Amino acid sequence: MSFPQRQLAALVPLLLVLTASELALNRLAVPALRVPTSDSPDAPPPLWHQVLDHTALFLQYFTTCLAIAIVALYALAFLRRREALGPLARYALAASAASLAGLAVIATASPPGETLTFWFETSFTALVVLVALSQLRRGGSLAAKLGVALIALTQSIHYLEPLASRTAAGREALWLGLPDQIQFFGQWSVVLVALASPYLFAPKPAARALIHPFPGLLSIGVAAAGAFLLSYSYEVATIVASSGLGLDLGPGAPTSHLALYVLALGSIGWTTIACLIAPAPARRRLGGGLALVVASGYAFAWPLYYLTSAVGLIAIWDAARDVKKEEIALLAYLRGGSNGAPEQVGAEGHAPERQKAGPAASASASASSDGDGDGDRDRDGDGQQSANSPS
């Protein structure tokens, strides 16, 4: 593993831990635990809440700096991905990632104006759209690729509002309720992608993932906690949904809508945990990227949330190329009785060499080669069949 892939492999999990901590402290604990002062509205909050607020603020800035560095490393990594990207795609992705990182530095150091905000959101939208378009190549998991495209679509919908504000007709539309319509479509697109996440990103084979108890129990617990919060204190639930995930439940939302929200929360929770504990390394990387997208939310109120959302999408895009090969190789290992370890799966996704060329080994090797996204045959340099093929 060469530079900068080695650094990214270490920094992206760290970013996930810090982003989850920032979500828990800055976006959930601080607003939910704010104590109202009945004596005077200008009275300072208690000391413990001030300490919590300042700790969360420091964590927000520190995580933002780390996310900027990771996006800059991805810009360099795009330039070196000659085996997976064409020249035009490499330079376009590198330019958009570099511009996003550079504009994020300015937006974090000083309050951004309208022009800087527009170009920052433009660079973010350009990056996620280019990531979705760059996967229009053979190979990889088709379901994960579709998931990347849908996530990129949900992340791009909010850009319609600043784009409309740059035109005369768009400014008129802003007065006629366009922001509310954009928020409505964007929010429900997030809910639909969350509901579809088990079909798009769940580990394969699905039967092995479904029988694992831990993701199911955890997702049921998360959904039950959300349902309890909605029924016990709807006001606190709206604060948590708005501050933490950027979703506006609205006053008096219909019961059917609330049920869909809870079901979407359970679905995305199960998919994320199932991916994070999957045996295939690429599936675990995909789960980390999905967790970053979820933790970023849909508020897009701070540069950090743009950056972590972009890093999460790139991590899913990167893992989608390798996950199918790795899972086919691991399945062949489990079925074929190989004497190698699952960790020996190579970059091409083939299972380790069998010790005995029995019928089961031949069938597993055939499944490994025929199931490959590229559809290539194993042959040596003289055009003869390789040792794994039946003579």
C-alpha cells in the first residue's frame, strides 16, 4: 500500500470516530441538555454546560481540520488511480477535491459570505457528481454503485437553492416556497435511500448477514429508542432529528410519516453495523463510508458536514470496486475447503490456491473466475490454461 493510500487507511477510521463524537456532543448533547433559565433570558448557562459546549466546539474544529487533510489526500490519490480512472476523470476529481479542501480552509477560518458559500457548495456538488459518474465502468458491485449514485443525488438536491438564488427567476421562486420544496424532496430522498440501504449495501451472501444477531438486535434497539422518544417527548425528538441529522419532523407529523422515519432509522442502522463487522475488508470500508454519510446528516450547516459526507461517499465508491471480488473469493474459500486463510485474498479477489484439485475445488475456482465483474479468464503468458482450470 503506497502513499497516500496508507495514510487514508489510517485517517478515515479516525475521522469516523471523531465525527461520531462530534455528533454525540455538539449536535445532540449540547442542544438537548440546554437548561432554560427562568429568572433571566440573558443569564449564562450552568458551568457544566459551558464546559460541555466548549469541548464540543473544540472537537468540531479539530475534526474539520482532519477532514480537510483527508480530502486533500484524496485529491492526490485520484491522480494516482491510473488503473481505475481515465485521465479526464482523474484530473477532474483531483481538481474538485482540491478546490473543496481549499475553500473549506477559508470557510473555517473566517465567516463565509454569500459568494464563498456558493462556490464551496458548487465544489462539493461537483465532487459528489463526478464520483458517481466515474463508476460507469465494468466491474465492481452493481448494487453498491447504484447506492453511490443515489447518495450523490440526495447530497446534490440541496444545491438547487443556492443555484436558484443566482438567477432572477430563481430569486422569485425562492419567495414562492422553493426552499421548502427542496427541503421536502431532499429529506424524503434521504429516507428512501435509508430504507433501500439493506438491498444496496448489505454484505453478501445476504443469508449469512441476516442470521447474525448483533446487527439485528442493535437496529431494533435504535428503532425502539427512536419510537420511544417520539412518543415520550416529541419536542426533544424534533430537536434531536434537526440538530443531529438535519431532518425537520415538523409540528404534528402524521403517524405514517413517523413510522417511516423509525423504519428508515432501523434499516440504515442494521446495514451500517452489518457492513462494519463483515468478513470482507472492502465491505468493512464500505460500512465506514456509510457511517460517515449518516453521521454527517443532511443539515449542511458547517464545512465539516460537507467534508465528512464527501469522504464517506468516496470511501463507498472506493470499496464498491473490490467488494464483489473479495466476497466471491471468501465464499469460494468457505465452500472449497482451502488450506489458506481468508486474509490471503489477493488484489484480484481470487481465493487461495487449493491443496487438492477435487470437484469442490474446481467448482469454487470456476465460481471465483466466472463471478468476477471483469469476466476475465485465468491464463498464463503462453496462452495456456492456468493450473486452476480443469485439464
